Amino acid sequence: MSKIVAVPDDLYNKAAEVAAKEHVSVEEFVSAVVENRLASREYIESRACLFSREDFERALQAIPDVEPEEHDRL
């Protein structure tokens, strides 16, 4: 099944350039990019479920409240 998605010309042109360099069609390139983005989001959401605010606060409390050494200063 195919769907049509409108994108700005400059974005399409950039995608076409990259697709050509990778020897794939623009459709294949865009599909791969969308697939990777969705997979990344799913992974981040699955990891976020493991987050514990209490563990985070406890880790922050373990960090000493001191000035950074000279070589670590901005």
C-alpha cells in the first residue's frame, strides 16, 4: 500500500541526493528513515518505563557538591 506525503521541495531534494549516494530510491530512503525513527521512539519509550524517580534522586544525592577542578571548568 502506498500513501502520498507532501514535503517541501528542499527537503525532498536533500533526500533525493542522499538516496542517490546510497543507490536507493527516494521512497526506499524515506521508508528506512521513518522506520528507524519509529524504532528509536519505541526503544526510548520502553526504556523510560524502567525509570525510577526515586533512584534518580538518590543518584543525584550521591554527587558531591563541590567546585569542579580547574581542568573541568568551562
